[in-house]
Amino acid sequence: MPDVGEGLTEAEILTWYVKPGDTVTDGQVVCEVETAKAAVELPIPYDGVVHELHHPEGATVDVGRPIISVATAAAAPVAAAPTAPATPSAPAREPVLVGYGVSEGPTRRRPRKQGAAVTAVPEGEPRPTTAPAPEPVAAPVEPAVVEPAAAPVRPLAKPPVRKLAKDLGVDLTTVTPTGLDGIISREDVHRAAAPAPQPEPERRSSVPERTPAPEPVAAPATEASDGARVTRIPVKGVRRATARAMVASAFSAPHVTEFVTVDVTRTMKLVEELRSDPDMAGLRVTPLLLVAKALLVAIKRNPEINASWDEMNQEIVIRHDVNLGIAAATPRGLIVPNIKDAHTKTLPRLAGDLGELVAAAKEGKTPPSAMADGTVTITNVGVFGVDTGTPILNPGEAAILAVGAIRLQPWVHKGKVKPRQVSTLALSFDHRLVDGELGSKVLADVAGLLEQPKRFLTRG
């Protein structure tokens, strides 16, 4: 299993496109896997015949573990030598793995081919002086599979857990893992940092002990879990990564959320005008496009909001490039792909990139690179009819803007109560690097731009 993006430690096999006995060629896609960020197709880097699929569909496999063995022409099976000296036998050939080549091992001399049989003699050992008697050709030898060493080079832990251990001063090599496949969890780190107190002695009642009746809940619990009243959904891939990232964000960054309700009637009119603009022909124009443009303008005026917190150096890192993330709900869970260098895009280009981003997310084809290195995020909860919310920061970012539903409401306009298109915006920010003044300025700036969009949002 190759590392398909940003140091991820595992992936789930979604679909196999080949089976044992199939012939494969260099570059042919053999399977689709889902990482914590996206679904990715894996090509095979060799020509040969599929010998074995080591894991079924639905299995979660650690990076570096074998997932497929391929017999290549250069590794064709040969007849075994009849007799060998009393020396350690040559190690079995290691399999070819997708994305990794053969596993690392001690240096060996490649055996020479002589006709239909080959005798491998370890380097430095005397070679036999007599030729072995000919034997019938043996049945093809199946490629041997050599698993990676059982003891990893370093303890298995996800990046957020490693950061937590670093913050708490915990040496991961001293932590006993309790997670699946020996992975260290956040709870393991917390236990190592502050061992749980000894439980108090159980208080015994003065009433004489009686044989307890069977727990009435035990049987129904098992029955319910297998029956129609309970559905258990394994949390894997994107959903598990999202859950862990949100927990890490919520408990590491002090969140503050501010709200503003804004009259977006002019923005909605501008959306209709842009849909008939020749420059926007073939592009999907939505209110989200103008919200994104408004946020980019506000960031240009208040660049300190486009920042991150460097815990190790205790520094605020202000980014000069804006990679605008758009939270997208997909069948596999919530993902946040981003538009790279969004601050440099014209409105038509921004509309095109936004449309491609949303389409790829819906199809589950977002590459891991599209979700890396985001700097600020928009989440559009209004598409679900929700008025507003308190969004949790995307890890590593300083701000996230939630856009609520746009509704026709009574509004005071030019001294009179009139029906107007109204929406509520919510801006969550990391209070370590964004104070109330900066957060308020950015939110008020976005609201002002959406109230009077023509003078600002159509420029550039």
C-alpha cells in the first residue's frame, strides 16, 4: 500500500479491478482505495501476471503492507536445485508491491540462470564441484510473500496524535497502543501523560449477598445490534479522519464565533445579471460564488486573518497566498478541497474552479493534493435550509465562514419595512491569533460587500 498523500498511514481497499491470473501492464489501474482524504486509483508499475490479492475489498491496510503480488517475466519460477551444501538457504524472492517495488533487505547476489535450473550459492561459500543429476522440472513455484518486519521503525500514530504527544511531552516509544493494528490513540497518550487514579475500593452493602439475577439488558443488546432496531456504521476513511480532525481542532484552538444578518437582495440581483453575462457563459453562477469573492476581498484588506498558529515556535504565520477551501458533503463524508491561489482569480476563473471543485467532490474524485494546504474555508449550510451555525475550524486555519439560508424576510430598507432577501453569516476564528477587532472587521467587510456587491465583486 503506497503513501498516496501527505503521510497518511492507511487506506481502505474499495474495489479490485483484477483477479489472480489476470495479465497486467505497467500503468494499468488495478484497484481503488480510500484514504482519510479521498478515493484514489492505484496503477501497477510492472508487467506480469497477478498471483495473489492479499486483502479483500473493504479491508483497511497500513501503508507499506503488501496488497498484491505480481509474477513478472524476470522472476519466472525455476526448478529447485537437487542438493545444496549445509549452508543457510537463499532467501525467497520478495514480491513486487504496488507503488513500493521490492521490500528492503540484506544485499544478495542474483543467482545465475543456467538452462532450466538455477543453483543459488551464498556469496563467499564454496561452490559444488560436481554437477547435480538432472531431475524432472518441478511444478511452478508460487512467488513468496515477505511481510514487512513486525516491529515498526517508529510507533504507529496519526499526525494529530503525534502532535498531542509532543505538546504533552510524551515519548511515543513508551506508550502502550490500544488502537486497531497497534496504532497509538489519543487516549493512550493522555493515559501516558497523566495516569488514571486508582479506583476507590468498592463499597459493600450491609445487606447479605445474594446471587445476582442475570442482567436483563445483556440479551436484548446483542439481539438489537443484530436486529432491525440498530444499525452500526463502521467509521473509516474520510469520516474517521474528519471526526479526529474536528476533535483535535475543537480542543486545541480557542474558537470564537461572531454573527451578522445581512440584506443580500442586491447580491441576488447580481447573480441573475451574471448568469446572462457573455463572460460567464457556460459557468455556474451561484450566491456562493459572490460570497467567496467577498471573502477574498475582505482578506486582501485584512491579511492577518489568512494565518495559522505555529505551536512549536509560538509564532503567527501569515500566508500571502489564499487557498480557499469549500466544505463539501459527499457520500464518504465531509471533505474540504481548496482553490489554490484563489486571490489571483478573476470572477469567471473563480466560477470555473469552483464548479470543477464541486463536481469532483460529488463524484468522489477529489485528489488528496486538492485538500492540502488550505488557508481559509467557507461552509454553505444554507443549502440545507439552515439559518446559521458555529463552524469548527479546519485544522491549521485561522477562520471559517458559514453562510446561512437566504430567505425573503421583512427588512427596514430606506426607512420602510419591505420584503428583502436576507441571510446570516457566522465567522469562527482562532482567538490565539485573531482578536475580536480583526474578526469583526472581516465579518463586517464581507457583509458590506454583499449588501453593495457591484462596486467591488465584479472587479478583476
